Amino acid sequence: MASSNPANVGIVVAPHNYLPDAQVQQDLLRIGVPWAGRDFADGRVTSQHQPVATDEHSFIPITQTQHIDGRKLRLLIALNPDYFLNHMSSVLDHADGTVEILRYDGILLMSTNPDESAGSLHEYVVRDLLQGQVEAGALEQDYENDAQVLTAFRASRLYPFVVVTHLARTAVLRPWLTEVKTLLTVLLPVMLAIVFLTIAFYRRQMEAAAQRDETERLLRINATVFEASSEAIIITDAQANILSVNTAFCSITGYTEQEVQSRNPRLLSSGQHDQTFYAHMWATLTQTGKWQGEMVNHRKDGTPFDAHISITRSLNRHGQLQHYVGVMTDISQQKQNDTLRNELNRDFVSFLENTSDFIYFKDKDGRFRFASQTLADITGNASWRDLIGKHDLEVFPPETARIYHHEEFPIFHDGKPLLNKIDPYFDAQGHKGWVSTNKWPLFDSAGNVVGLFGISRDITAQKQNEAKLELAASVFSNSREGILITNLDGTIIDVNEAFSDITGYSHDEVIGKNPRIMNSGRQSKEHYVAMWQDLILKGHWYGEVWNRRKTGEVYAEMLTISTVRNAQGQAMHYLALFSDITMIKEHEQKLEHIAHYDTLTNLPNRVLLADRLSQSMTQAHRRGQKLAVVFLDLDGFKAVNDTYGHEAGDQLLMALSLRMKQALREGDTLARIGGDEFVAVLVDLTDATECEPILKRLLCAAAEPIQFGPTSLQVSASLGVTFYPQGHEMDADQLQRQADQAMYQAKVSGKNRYHFFDAEHDRSVRGHHESLERIRQALEAGEFVLYYQPKINMQTGQLIGAEALIRWQHPERGLLAPGQFLPTIENHSLAVDLGEWVINQALGQMQDWHGAGLDLPVSVNVGARQLQQHDFVLRLQRILSAYPGIQPGCLELEVLETSALEDIDLVSQVIETCRELGVMFALDDFGTGYSSLTYLKRLPVAQLKIDRSFVSDMIDNPDNLAILQGVVGLAKAFNREVIAEGVESVAQGRILLQLGCELGQGFGIARPMSASSFLLWVSTWRQAPPWLESAPT
């Protein structure tokens, strides 16, 4: 046997032990009698042949025969009824009924009633249920215990079993009985309430009938009003659908009531209002229950109309929205009338505000009712409304107010108008003007004068024009300038007397003629075309013209031609004014020659040279050629002037100018720019060598003697030459400066020669100048500082002084040593300025140290240029006087660059004078100059400073050691103190002490330091003892 339970595999089971063989072999599902046991696990069947007891576990055998591939197979299933019984018991309590499954033959397969036994026989199935051969049915059964049971069954068509349900009658009727009890509990009070309510309802109906009669009466009245109203009325439901409209609505909109029934009032929308308008309308209606306003709607035919609409919300007695009632009035005509009225008012106000006339209305008391803005403006009022209600005396000055009031008296009393009266007025600034006034009376229906209307037109301009015409006529007749008036075709229609005086033509000779009769022929045809274009486009022309007098003489005139136009702006005449400027032109020519030419030599001067040089540069650039600029200076001209006088010098200049001009080519320029200096511009050069023959001719022309009386005068010339174009952009001034620099080099080289400009040398010079300027800026900006290096007595270890050394605190390059900037200012006045700054700073620092308790001599280096200034002593005294707390003896000046001292006697005298003041001197870097011994002998200095170059090499270089011995010996011989600089080691200090030099300074003692660091160094200085051991005994 095959089985879903592995334990049963291989067991032989006889189906007839469970199911009897069917008499008819059919492949049907067969259900056997329940048996004891769960399955066939023990390999055998129970020995009992009766249905199982109800309290034991059981199974229901089910078989079915299958035919597969000609073989007969029988399928046996052991069905566990507990699963079905548990499910049915959870649905139906066994006290209320049972569910049974039986075979067709009445054998009980399973039941929810625990008192029933599986396998028992229930005959009623065959007898009562299946005898009618029906699949399903129901019947009522009585049991012995008087229990009434409702039984229902259902037989399976496919399988041999039937399902039977037994329900107790009480269980079936229990829900209905519960509901009946509930209904009786509720309905009895309800019936009583109905009786009382019926009585109350009857009374209410009687009252309602009375109210209904009253309501119908009111409704009839409302209906009458509704239909008779001239205003459109719309009634809608709560959803704004139209329920009813009146006749006026139909008349206004063109719709019938049937056409708008159940439609939304939006059908009248004109589309001229946006959603914001309607949203605001509904919001107001929702919040307040009503809304009113104006909107534009359209009729059935599409024509728009203005409407005033009032919408009210209607609520029922419970406060719920029931209707909307709208009342609409056609206000199109009213809006048109308002628009027309506003337009008229606006036009009237605009007229009052924009008219140039003084227009006004006055009442019978003479007070303004309306006035134009022009009247308000001239009286100093911001608006014409400010005049309303005011009298003339409140508006105008007294002198004119009285005039206006007096002339209005006949109008108010006699009704006579005032016509074309010329009156004066004064504006708010006090300027006088004139008006032409007309005033008319205003009458009421009875003919009484109730006011006046006046118009005053400002004729000030007209009066002024009349005055101008009178003045113009006077000017025309009496003007010293010639005046010519022509028609538009140029025909002369009038001239004044001055015209005749200037041209020689009489009035009658030119009337009807064209001004061309005075044409000199000097102006081109294009000149006159441009003149007429200006006259046509601009309305005027101004300029100089050369014309011819009646005598044939040509003269210059300054001419102004203007177009004369009428009030409409149309050209009517041409007016020409001219004056004779012949003498002015001649004078201008003389002045122009003076302005551009040298008065002595008649050569171009500096101004004309600049113009010609600029033009030549432009031409050379355009043609791709070169030009040369030659700066020429006469050698020895000053001696000629000083020896023979200025007349001789002038004769020499005139003669040389002519010769040098002849030495040039045609197209070249020679100019005198002052004194004995000339500049030549040589054009159309292909290369630099092409100009050398010309330069030689110039040298020869300048060197050739001239005769001045019995004396022969002779000079030479030094020429500096530069060329254009160069590698970078140049202007005329730069070229002249380059030529000037080259000329200076020619003089330095021996004169009577030419020298070409050296661009590299120029860049060097410019770089030097830039460096000088940067140092000057640094001095002004306070970028220089002083460092201080101590001086000591190497034998005693005593601090004897300090040397002030300048440093440059450069903002970009950092701290710079003197060697990086002092050579730049040698032989320059800046060296003097910087030297005085150092003295000032050193004295100031000495004063600060004195305040801190340190009194120490300080030495300062002084250059040869500074020392040889003629006022050196005076300037030194001025500096010392600024520091009265410092003794002059504390300042020591070290003389630098002794080889640059030109006047040693003067310097000796300066040093001696300073010694008398208390200031001591020292010779710095002694031994390096070629005349050191001379200086030592002739200069009254107190100290010699041995140059560091000898000290640094004295150990390894016997020659330097010998020089040191000699210098120390010289110092002793001349009774001078000696100090060594550059002491950098103990060994050097020992040798110097052995040589007899006790004083020293250098890195071996201390490096130069700032003033604040120096003060700290002084407080901590202790001499190192090693070189003391070598001190001489």
C-alpha cells in the first residue's frame, strides 16, 4: 500500500473490512461506517465489526476505485471527523440544536450532539427525509420531552451523505420575542404621546390656518409690489439658481422669466469684473448677509449697462439659508449724466488751469467765484481755488486793486461792459506787466446784475516787442556796424548808414541788388555752400569774410547772418550784421608772427617748433621714415656776450642763424628756443647715417667766424641727436629731452662735435632719478630708522659711546643696509637732507636716553658734500639749539669720503669752528684714502678710525698688520685718539691691545641694534675677559 503516512507503506489492507462491496461496480466515492482508531499505523484493523463508541476516537473510511493504464487502483482515505465537529460546535451551541452528517442509509457519520454515537442508525432519514427523493427540505418535529424542533436537510448529489440541522423552536423564536418585548416597552409611551400630540397638532393647525390666511394676504401684497416695482428683483435658491424675477427685470435685461428660470445670475456678467471682485462680493455676503455696489452687466442683446445691485440673504425660521433676494437698478443714464457732468467740470477746470489768459467770475460783492490758474500764478497763489471768496484788495497790490475796483463800479451799478481797457499789473516778484481787459455783467432771470465775467490778456510781450521794434529801428539807424536786410532770394531790401560808410555803396545803389556785388573772390564756392547750409539748418551763420569795397579795395569783415522768422516760425528775411576788421587782422598777423617766430633771428620759436615736430612725427610714422631731432648749443657764446656786449652777441646769433638755416635741406626746420640754444628737425631720413653730412655742415656753419666791426667773432657748437621712431612710444617733448641729454654729452666729450643719444644710458639715468625720488619719498614718509653700535675701551671694558648707523625700513624689501641706498645720493642735495635728519634723530635719541639716566656720546657720519655746505656751521647750531639738554660735546661727527673734499682749508676752518662749539670730529676709514696723511696733518680732528678692512685681515696679512702699527704710531705722533672698527673676534681684540689701540667697535662686541634694544644691552653688558690678558703692561 502507498500512503501519505510513511509508517503505512507496504501494509496490505482489505477494503471490504471497511466497506462492503457494491453490487454494481462503479467508480464512485464510497463512505464506510465509522471505525475505531486514527489510521492504519499498526498494520491491521480493529476486530470489532460494529460502529465505534462515541467517546472513542474514530475515523470514517472513504474509498474510490481508479482505473489507470488498464489497472484497477483503489484509493482509501481515513477521514478524521473531529475537525468538522469542532468547527460546527463553535458555530452552534448543542442546547440550541445539532448538525448531523449521515449516509443515505441512515448511518450517522458525525454529529455535534455529544450524546449521539457515530455509526448508529437514524431511520428517520430514509423514512421522513429522503422518501420524497428531494435534495433539500424542512419539517417540524415533536420530541417526547415536548420539545419542538425545526429540522432542515440537504442531500449531496455527488456523494452518498446528507447534512441535517436540528434547531430548537425556542432558539429560533428567541430573537423575535426579545424584539417584541423591546417594542412594547417603547411603543406604549409613544402611543400616549401621539394622542397628546394629535390634540396639540389640531390646535396648531387652526392657528396655522389663520397665519396662512395672513401670509396669503401679505404674499398678494408682496406679489403686487414685486411686479409693480420699477427696479429689477431676482429671487434665487440657496445655490443662487434663479427662482423668480419681476417684470422690471425682464424690461431691463430683455430676458423673459422662463428664459432665466433655474439659471445663475452669471448670465448677466459682462466680463468686465475679475474674480477678485466677485470673491469680495461673496465674502461680504457670507459674513454680513448683504452686499450692495455697482457693476456692469449686459442685456440679452449683449449691450452693457451700469447697474446698482443690492443682494440680501434670506434665512428660514431655523436660521438656514433659503434664498438670495437681489434688487437691481439700471443706472446707465445716471452714469452717463455723471460722466458728462464730470467731463464738463474737468474741461472747465482744465480750461481754467491751462489758459494763458486771466479769466475770472465775481459775485455782486466783487469777490472771486472762479479764476484761471494763470491769475493765481501771477498773484503768488498755489491754486486758483485759493482765490475763491477773496476781494481784489486781498489778491492784488493796493495800487492795481484800486484800479480794478474802480473800473468795475459801472458794471455792477449800470450793467455796462468794460472793453479793451489796458491795465497794469504786478506779478508775485514785483515785475510790472500789462493786460488788455474785457469785463461783462452777469444777469439773473429778473435782469439784475449778480456778478461779472472778465478776461484779461497779457500783452506785456507785445508791449515789449513794440519797445524792441522802436529800439531796433534806433539801432538800425545809429549802429556803427553795417546792417543788411534781404529777402529769402538774397535781394537787398534795406541797409543802414554804417553799411554805406564801410562799403562805399549808397542806400539807393544796393537796393534790389544781390550781396554778390561785394564778392572779393577770396572765398571758394564750397565756403558759400556751407554758409547757406548753416543758414537753412541752424538759422544763422557767423564767421570772417573778405569782401570788396566800391573802390575795389579788399577788406576783412566779421559777419553774422541770421534768419528772421514770423510768429509762425516761417523764414521771412535774412539779416546780416558786419564790422570792418581789416586792422584787427593785420594786427593778428603780426601777433601770430611774434607768437611763432623768434624776434631776433626770425626763426621758428619753441611754440612753432612743437607744432612742426608733431606734424613731422605723424608724417614719418605714416610714411615709414625716420626723422632726427638735433639740439644745438653754441660753445663760448657767453664769453662773446661778456666781452663784446649784447649787440655783438645779437649780430653773432643773426649771422649764425642764417648760415645754419642754409646748411639744412628744404623741408627741414631750424628753431631758436632761447639764448644760444637751437633745435633742428631733419625729416625724410631712411637711416641714421643719412643725417651726418647735415650735422657736419651745421658744425662748420657755427664755427665760421663773423666780422663785428674790426673784431672777428668765432664760436663752435655742440650737437645732441636723437631719432624717431624708437622701440617704444615717444612724444615731441621726450625727443627734445633726449637730444638735450645727448648735447650735454657732446659738451662733456670736448665740444664742437655731435653725439647720438644713448637709450641705455638714458634708462640708467632715469632709474637713478627714480631711485632718488623713492629715497626722498621714504624720508618724507619716515621710513628711515637709526641703529646704534656700541664703542668700548677694550682694556677697561668701559662703554665709551655709540655710532648712529642709518637703516631703511623699506615697506616691501624689509630692512636695508646703508650700502643699498647711500651710494645713490652721493653728490646729490638729498645727501645733505638725509645727513641733517640723522643728526636730528641722534640728538633726539640722546635726549630720550638722558631722561632714562644714560648719558652717552654718539657719533654720526658726515659726508663731504654736507660738510662743504657754506652754511654747515649755521645749520648745525640751529639743530643743536633744538636740544638744549644735550651738551654739544656728546655729539661727534665722523668725516666720510675725505677724498671728495675739494677745499681742505675751508673744511679745516669748519671743523675748527665746530670744535669751539664743543662738537668733536673723527676721520672715518683712515688709511684707505690716497691723501690720508695730508688730512691728518691739516684737519684738526680728535680721533682716527681705522678702517675695518685692515682689522679683518691683520692676522693673516702682515702688510695690514704693519699698516695698523703705522696708523697707531701716527695717531700717537700727532696726539690723536685711535679706534678700530670691525673687531669681530677675541684674537683681533688682543692684537689691537698689543699694538696700543684700546678703543674698538664691531660684531665681536655687539651688532648695531635699535634704540630700545641698545638700552637693554647697556643694562646687561659685561666685557668678556679673554683679551684683557693681552693688555700691555
